[in-house]
Amino acid sequence: MQPFKPQPKKVKRPTNRRSSRLLAWIEALRQRQLRWERDRRRKWLLFLLLMLLDSKPAQMFFPSFDPDPAPTPPRTNRLRLKIRKKADDETGERPVFDANEHVFFDYSTRPGEHHLHVVDGLTYEDILELNRIHRPHLLKTPAPIPGMPDRYKELPPHVWTLVEHLSSAYHRRDAITALKLVVSQEAHDWIDVCSASDDGWKELKRCRMKTPEMTIREFSRAASRWREEHHREAEERKKEAKETPDNNGPKPPDLD
């Protein structure tokens, strides 16, 4: 009689994949809910901390950097300014703009100028006046270019504007003259050749690039390419003239 040998236990494997997937999804959902709950508690704690810092007991330990209020003119000056402004409005004259008066009292736009309002009761002219006082470097008037046509004398023309004016026969002559004053002198001969033909302005318009600086440099590059092509054509004509016999010249002897 053989001794009894215990059989090894078989490990039961999940036979239903759907149930295992469902358990994994439930576990992921539970972890997500726990994370949401933890984030919600953190937000509430941060809100309470900010409320405590804004309270008066906290301000005693953590004073602000600018505890002093903004200076304000006395009551008498405020009444005097309001009476003066009202009198100016009654006469219909434009009152003189005062920056301090505007900052301290925040007046609205003057009567009759509501359609010109830009921001904080200021019109475009008021902003220009403040820039002339505090930021004069923004309003520098450039020196006029000698020889500039009358059409572009008030402000220095933009090179893109000149390139666009080449399409109009009415503006083309002045645009070419102004363009020669803007671009380098190396491109003047090429511009003259293009302006002499009827469709030469189309070649000039092809020089427009992504930026004004690139556009100005492109005129010099196009002129150098034109010179190289012109020189190459002249060399080819000379070479063809040497290789082609002259029928009108003297004939060699013994040739009918």
C-alpha cells in the first residue's frame, strides 16, 4: 500500500475579465474621489488662511508696505476746483487740463466730448498732452528729408506705403522719387530702369518682404542681381559676336 501524497492546490484564476475590469474602474474612481476631496479641503484651508491674514489681528503682526493713505488736497481747494470747472463749462470754453485735479477727483469727460472719451475721462488730446510732459521721447518729430515730394513731406513715408503706391499711376512718380531717398544709392540705377518701362513697377513691388528693414535690403540685392545678369548678357553677346562670321566683311581668296 502506497503512502498518501497530498496534491498541490490549483490557483484559481479569474475567469471573468469583465468583473476584473469593473473592480479596477471602481478602484480608480475611488482614488479620484479621494484626490478631489483632498484638493477641496486644501482650497478651503487656503481661503481661510487668506481671510485670517486680511483680518485686523493679523495686520498687527504683518503690517502692509504702504499703510499711509494717498494725500488729498484740503476741502477748500476741492470746492474751488469744482466751482472753477463749472464756470468754464458754462462759458463753453475748453477748461485747462490739470493732471492733479484729474487724479485726485477722477472727473468724467468734459461735456460735449463724450464721443472722444478714451479711458478714465481722458480724451486723445489729454493723453498727448501728458505724453508731451512726462514722455517727450515718444513725440520726437523726425527731421525732414531734403528732396522729398510734397505728398510725403509732413511725415517720413513708410517703405511699405511707397511700395503700395507704385500700383497707382497717380502716385507712382512721387512714390519712385521718395523710394530713391529711402533705399540705398546702389539701387537707384535699377529703379530708374524699372520706372522707364510700363510694367517695371511690378518688379519693384516684388521687393516687399516681411519687415521694412528686409524690404530696404531687398532693393539693393535685386539691383546687384540685375547688374550681374546685365553683365552676363553682355559677355554672351561678345562671345556670340566673336564666333559668328561677318558676311559683309572681306572674303578670303578662291571663294565664290
